[in-house]
Amino acid sequence: MLTEEQMNKYADVLLWGLKTARTEPFEKGDVVMVQFDLPGLKLAELLHGKLLEMGVHPVMRLSKTTVMEHDFYKKSDEDQLVFRGSWDEELFRNLNGRIFLHGPTSLTHLADIDPKRIGKVAVAIKPLRDIMREREEQGKLGWTLCAVPTDELAHHAGISLEEYTGQIVKAATWINPIRSRHGKISLTRPWKSKHG
């Protein structure tokens, strides 16, 4: 796992990425959502403090655990499956930044779920993605994401957790916001346009 010092540097890299993803600088009172998987809790806590120091309003969202996500797709009726609260649209219309800390504890827990059910959810949340894309195009929203080392990610990469963590540390060190600012931007933008 990442040490406290490594997590602190990782948080700084994420905030730098968030800032460079926007055409306008962040202002006091802006709203930044941090969505994280449970293994990313410590990193989320660090980001929360740093965002408060920036003067923005952090909105912290814990993603569903693998059990919750499986139950959601397996047990939800049709209304529950596509339910989207009006507050989500309101939040997304006011977001200025979004950080996602990807740290799954399973990559295969939805293997027995009908893909049509997963597709229905994707269609139901598409309007939220459209709002984010529009705000990003207007320069009002910046976003970034990262991988949080987990046994599951390391296992699927075919390496130990220690090696996986080392690769993340190496990448975060290579992406030094002070040293290679322009290289980072040119590397991130094409990836974001393909996966955004």
C-alpha cells in the first residue's frame, strides 16, 4: 500500500491534474466531487483537507461496495434500476471539478449479471454525463482520476501488490507537476477524449 508521504504526493498530483484540466482557475466556493472506492478512503481524506485549503466545497461520495453493486443489479426492480434523484442533476450542473479514485476490490463481481440491466443504468445516467461534458467544454469543469492499488488490480495485472504499488508511485513521480507540466497535459487530453 501507499505510504502517507506517497499518498500526499499522489493527492498533489491529482489536484494539479484537476487544475490543468480546466481552462479557468478554481475559485473559492467552487464545488469539487471526490468519488472513491473504499480502498481509496485515506487518499480521499487527504484530498478533502487539501480541497478545503483551496477554499472549494468538497463533496465526498463513496462508491458502492462490490456487494452493494451486485445487489443493486441483481435485486433492483425496473424503477430502482433507472432511478436518478433530481439532486444529482442539480449537483452535476454546479460541479466545477471531479476526482475519481478507482480502487476496486473485484473486477468480476458482475459476471452473472445480465448486461441489459447494466446497459439500462448506463442509459439512465447518460444525462449526467452529458451535463459534465457540456460543462467541461465550457471550461467550467475539470476532472481527473487515478488507480488506488488493490490486491484485485495487482492480481489482474499479474504482479504483486507491492509491485503494482511501485508502478503507481513511479508514474506519480514521473508526472511531476512542476517538472513536466506540458508533457502531462499532452498525455492526459487524448486519453480523456477516448475514455471521457
